[in-house]
Amino acid sequence: MNLDEKSKILYLKSEFFDLMVNHDNFQQHSKVYKKYSKLVCDVLGSRAVTLYGKNGNGESLESLTYNRFSDEEEQYEVTSNVSIEKLNIEFDRESKYRIVHNLHNTFLYLWYYEESDIHIVEFDFTGAVDKLELYSESFFINIHKETFELRDLLVKVARTVEQGKQYLQLSKITSKLHSSFNIENVFYEIISSLKTVYPNYEYLLLLTNQSVEPSHIEVKQFSPMDKDANPYAIQAYSENVNTYETNSDSIYMYAPVHGQQGVYGVLQICNKNINRFSVSEQEFFTLLASKAGIALENAKLYQQVEDSAKRIQFVNEVGQNLNQNLHSLELVNYLVYKFQNRFECEEFAIVILQEHNQFKVLDGSTSYFNSEIANSLIGQIVEDIKLHDGTLLKVNATQEECYEQYPFNSIVAVKIETTGLKGVAIMLHRNPFKFKYDDRTLVQNVMEPTKLALRNTMLQEKLEQLVATDHLTDLFSRAYLEEQICKSMQEDSQGTLILLDIDDFKKINDTYGHQIGDNVLVQVANIIKDVVRSTDIAARWGGEELAAYLPKIGIDTGKKVASRIIEEVEKISSPRVTTSCGVSAWGNGTYNTSSIDKLFKSADDALYIAKNTGKNKVTIAN
């Protein structure tokens, strides 16, 4: 280069430096390019200069032209969708510049390849060929060098500025993500942050093991095993790499959402405006997906810890309340209340297993278990539990042949087994997938204190029953009868007492022996239990005298019950015996010791009359 060429190069470098120093917004490349175009056009003496570069879709060129002979308002012209073929020149990768003469026009071209992109500078020397001929080859090479170094520097600085802004934004996003331990809030922060930084893109979070799809957030359940799953999303998830999908009008990026423990899903970004993502955009989306994965991981871990604490609290609370010497009915009622609140089950029961494949549903269990069809379902569940190590979880039971006749899809059953007790806890819901694995585990944990409390309660009730019942007839004792009558006189408005005596019982003992006599007593006792209600109290009064107290029953109904008893005894007993009954009642709404004694004496007097006026009859007290 001669001295003039060197001075022009130095001048251009100085001006390029000033362009960079004084430029305040590196995202607006067009301003720098306009200043560059005017500068080189004036220094080189060309009529015009045009800058070409790939447009947004990468399929054609767009151009910026500066013409120093046009009016000031029209000096710059921007053109889109310029075909590279129209330039009528082959741009190879080795050459730096070329001078082209087309009829009356003369052009100088500089070009530069970057990956699949090409950048072209066109100088129009038409009518000024003499100026073009003044420059040496080394000058053109230096112009090429300085031009594209300026561009590279501009791109690098712009990218650095953009990355700085992105990292600042990413820092804010990360702070928000890690400040929330609610998984749905994490979803919201991810999507809303993306829309803030890149509002022109569309986003979707594809997450595995995500049972909830919030309607107001772009989140969907994703299963790599699903035959309809997007193959690019599957690859991103499986290989933990970014993947890209291009179709006719959009390009998709799939960034794995991963934490320290694994990959939780894929972030899908849809770009409908251009056919590629910039390097800085790819880096931003990749980093954000990674931060999102860690935030999700932390939120899930926190939720697991919180759920674990709640489960422990639930088990402890139930255990403490079960150790308050509750009766079995109170115990089951309490469990029904707690389970319906905790698991939202529709039905719950405690079932005690007995010999010969028999079972008993404890009082207090929900109403469904009193139905006939429930017995069949219980039998099926008990059989399945034996095959599954004492626990059962069904999430869509009606799809199985053995459960299709029942209305419940979700079933959890856990065995209750300890010394002297075998049973099953069962909870049901009609909806599928209502119960989870964790629910079954929690029921198992609750059954540990429950089985001990239940065993103790049942032993206590059995002991109380032994104390309150007659060993031979299995009827309640006289003391228990008196206690219940006192209670009834406090709570009820009326009640009836039936005293019953087996006629000529001494003859039975003398004729058949005491063993047959005892057997007759048992027969009569069983008949009384069959005739009276479950809420009535049948008792052994003493010797061959038996009694039945009917709470809330008046004298007329009491007489009918007594008549039925003596009819059934005469019909069923073997050897045949007859009985006599005395019936008395109360109904004044109050009681005292003398009124109880009066009730007993009135019934006893009526029985005496019945036995002395023909026997095998019912007499009502005056």
C-alpha cells in the first residue's frame, strides 16, 4: 500500500473505533451500518454502497443501500427478499474481493462467510472507475479486513450486552424460582419469565410424573413411552440434549428440564418468525431450563418433606386419640372421620376376619358395608390381600373382571394383624386414580397403632361382656339389666320389663337330669334373643327366671312381645316346655330407686298371678 492508502486505512480504523465508542445501543445494528456505509462511500469515492445479509428466515438476502447523490431523505434504502442470483457473481469462500464490470456499471464486492451465513458489501463505482483504479490489491484486502473486523466486533459487543441483560434477567428469575416451594408457582414463574424476556415466542412445559395440569399455565403431562409423544421431545428428555424441529412455518427448540437428580421434562419453545434461534437465545433457554429443573427439584423435595411431616403428624394424632380407651364403635367412628377428611374416601370399614372364611364388619363403618353386595366385595378384597403381602392398591378396579360389578375404581386395603386379632381396613372411592402409593403407605402406618388399640378395645369389651353376661345362657346379668334400666329411665320416655319363668322346671330336672335342664334354659334364652330387638336387653333374672327389658316400648307392645316368646317356646323347645310372663311398664319421664323397685315388683307380682292362674300365659301388672 502507498502512503495515501495507509492513511485512508488508518482514518477508517479511527472512525470505526469512534463508531463503537459512541454507539449507545448495540442491539440496533442498522444505525452503525448506516454510518459505516456513508463513511466508506465518502472515503473510497464510490457512488453508493450496499450491505447484504441473510434475512430472518435465512432463505434470501436483505439489503441496506446508501447513495451519496440522493436527496438527504432518500439516501438510505432498505430492501427485503433479495435473491443472491441477482448479484450475478459467484461468491467463493477463498476470495476476499472482486471487481465486476457489467455493461456500463462497475462494482467492487467484498464478502465474508460465517457458518451458513454470508455477508456482502457492494461498492458502486459506476462513473468513477478512475478512482477505483487508484487502489492496490493490498488496499482492498485491508478494507475487507477492517470492514468485517468491525462487523465481528459489533456482533460480539452486541452479544455481550445481550448476554449481560439475559444473565441479569436470569438472576432475577432464578431468585424468584428458588423463593417458591409451591410447584404450581414454579410453573407460573418459568412461563411468565420467558414471556417477559422473549414475548414473541410460544412456550410449553412438558413434564413427566405431573398429575396436575393447571388450566392457566402452559403445562402438560409428558410420557416418553406414549406412542404419540413428539420424537424431538423424547430425544431431548432421554439424552439430556437440546433438539430442534423445523416445519413449514416454525422452528421448535426442546430444552431438557433437568436438576441434580435427573430430567423432569422438556421446555418447548416455538419460534414462528424466523427459522433459527440465536446462540445467545439458545444459551438463555438452556440455562433457564436447567434452573427450572433445580427449582422443581427443590419444590418437590420441600413438598415431600412437608408431606412426610404431615403424615407423621397424622399417624401420631390418630395414635394418641386411639389410646383413650375408646369403645370399638367410637374407635371406628373416629377412624371414619379422620380417613374421610385425610383421603377424601367415600367409604371406610374395619373388617374382623373370623374362622371358616367368615368376617364381621365393625359397627361405625360407613353405610355401604351394611349392604349385601359389600360382602362379596369384601371377600374379593380379602383374597387379593393374601396375594399382595397384606396390602392392596387399585386405581382403576372396574377395568378388572373381578371388580367390574362394583361401583368403586379406587381401592386401598391393609391387613390388621396382631396377637388375637386379624382384620382388614378398607377405603373406597368411585373415581379412578383417587388414591396413590403414598396413601396406601400412610394407611399401613396408621394401622400400626390402630391394631393395638383395636385389640385392647375388643379384649376390654369381651371382658366387660363376660362380667355382664351369664355364662350358661349368654344373656346379660341381672346387675347389667338393672344398670341399663336406670340409664333408660334417664334418657327415654317409657320402657317395658318382661319377667319369664319356665313352668314346672323342677320336673324337667327330675325327669331328664340337670344337663337337659340346662339345655332347656339355653333354648329359651336363645328364643328370647331371637324375638327381641338388638337394642333390647335380655337377661337371666335368677334360676329358671329370665327377663327382657324393652326401652322406649309401651305396655301394649310389650305384651305382644311376651306373647310371641311363650308361643315360640312352646313350639320350638325340646323337650317341650311352657313359660309364664309378667309384664310391667313405666312412662312418667322420671325415675327414682323406688320406681325401679316398683317396676320389678309389679312384674314379679304379674308373673306370680300368671303361674297361679293356669301358667303358659302373659299377665300385665295392675
